Amino acid sequence: MNRILIVEDDEAISNLIRLNLAKAGYACQQAMDGESAADLMGIRPGKPDV
């Protein structure tokens, strides 16, 4: 099953997106901001490569 990370600060919109994607067969995770999304993806803040 394909997974999608939804990053949206409006909870109602995020839930609507998740609901529609789940109906289409996607597994979804939700994050309310970029920092939470980075944590879910295992990305740690640090010095950029470029």
C-alpha cells in the first residue's frame, strides 16, 4: 500500500484529505507543521548540504 504524508495546519482540511485518500486506498499520516513532518520522516535539522 502506498503511503502519503499530509502536512496541513488546518485539522478539518487535513482530515478531509486523509478521508478521501484512504477511500482511494492510500495509507496516510498527518502532520500539522513542517517540524512534525520532518520528525515523522526521520529528518533532523542541521547544516544544509548545499
